Amino acid sequence: MNNGTNTALIVVFVLVLFPIFFAGLWIGITLLMSFIGGWDRVGKHYPAAGRPAGGRELRGVTGMFGVASYRHVLTVISTGEGIYIENRTIFRPGHPPLFIPFSAILQPRRQTLFFWEYIAFKIGHPPLASVRLPSKVFEGTPVERAL
């Protein structure tokens, strides 16, 4: 092979194969996070029918599902019936939007880690996942009153 062929192969790799590889890796990692953290299990039991029209919306929320950390990528809407949680679109593979009714939020407890005050709780009975969300998500909700 000559230098022209080598250069053409490198260009094909960089322009075609690398983006395909990167997209596959990205999707694989987001699917793995969903599986390990429990988002996929929660999504099967508590899928959102649609985005709530009302409620208090918080964007750029940090939270945890099991050991999977979601730093500043969640949108949470608190309604009178429960909480709607969605991940940013780029992180969405394996993360369907959720609607968790307050009745499915079990064992809520207020905790602090350094300067982060959050509510740790389990979802479902039997528990599908352990979740941590900032305390401000639950202001004025039945969960806050139960603490």
C-alpha cells in the first residue's frame, strides 16, 4: 500500500468509523448506568405518561439512582401526585422519563453529605431502587411532611 491509500484509510476511520464507535460506546455506557443504578427497573413500573403541565420544575438537578450519579442533568417536576424525573436527551438511552407517585416513595430520610442536603428513599415495594434527590425537590410535598 502506498501513502495515499494509508491516508485514505485514516480519513475513513476518523470521519466514519470513530463517530460510530463513539456513539456505540456512549449508548452502551448510558444503558449500563441505567441497569446498574436501577433506573431501568423503575422505568418499567413507573413510566411517565407525559410531561406534567403544572407543578414546580427544577432543572440541572443532581441525583443518584443506586451507585449511578447524575450530576446536574436531571429535570424534576413536583406535582400534587408525585414527582416526574427525566434525564437530558443526550443521556436518555435506557432512561425513560419517570413519574413516581408519592405512595411509591418509601423510607424517606433527610441526609447530608458535605454541603449537599438530600432525601434518600426507596422506590416501590419490594424496593426497585434507592434514590437520592435534593431536599428542595420535596418542598411542600407529602414526603417533606413525613420526615
